[in-house]
Amino acid sequence: HQIVRRGDFVWVIDLGCDAIYTYRVEAGQLSHITTTPVGAGYGPRHMAYVDDIAIVACELQSHVLVFDINADGSLTQKQDLGFATNEGNKGAEVLVHNGYVYASSRVVGVVVVYKIENNQLTRIQELALDGTWPRSIAIKDDIMLAADKEGNSVQVINIDAASGMLSGGGSLE
């Protein structure tokens, strides 16, 4: 569902196979290193990384997974965190910004905030969005934008620089 690259490593996040495939770019070719399975039916959708951890939002079940990135690019799972609290949420995107992880979830429409400490995540907030289907989120400085596919709008969300916490800031129609 997504391809992520860092240096010579490439990760392919496969929602349908519940797996993350790790490759290395060597002489212009991809060499398969390993396959990391995730929980059956989780549906990994989107991955971001910071330092030596990778964070994966799952779409089919409400989970955020945290992995150590090993020297050979392989992944070792170290956390399986609950995601959105409402039934029916589907993980969409995950972004890392200033020591925090922001994960969006569709259908009910929330952004969940996790604080990064000692390469572990701690959940600190779940913000309900005005819309139900954040198709994409983006961060610039202390502003997050969430594009609501179903509502034909973009919600503006303020980010507190000290705490990482989110608060509503209106919407653009």
C-alpha cells in the first residue's frame, strides 16, 4: 500500500498480505532482505520513521505498531498500541513531527497523538475531527491540515509546540 525509502533500504507496506517487505538497493537492483509479518487482519497501511524506529498505522484493525529498525534494515516489533477508541475507525496516515507521532483514522475521523520517549510511544490525545474521512494530513510548523474526502473541506488544526497537543482551528470549504 506504501513504499518508504531511507538510504539504501526500501520497505513495502502490504495491507492485503499483512506484511512489511524489506529490500536493499544494490547496484540499481532491489534485493529482498526479509518479510516482517504483522497481526492477521491488521492491514498495515502507512509507515513513517524517526531515528531507528518505524511507526505503522493499520487500516483494517485499530492498531499502531512500533518497530526497531535493525542495522540490516529488518524490523523488530516492540509495541502494538491501540489506535482510535471508536468502533469502525480505519488507520490512514502517520506523521512524525517534533518528537510526536500523529496518526489519522477515517470513518469516524480522528487524529491520535503519541509522544516519543526512549524510542517508545505513549498515547496522549485523541482529537475528533469535524469531518469523518481525513484522506490526507500534512504538517507545517505548528499547523496540521486534514483533508476531509467526504466533507469536501480542509480542517485546520493547531499544534501546541510544547506539548504536541492538538486543538481545532476552523476549516476551509
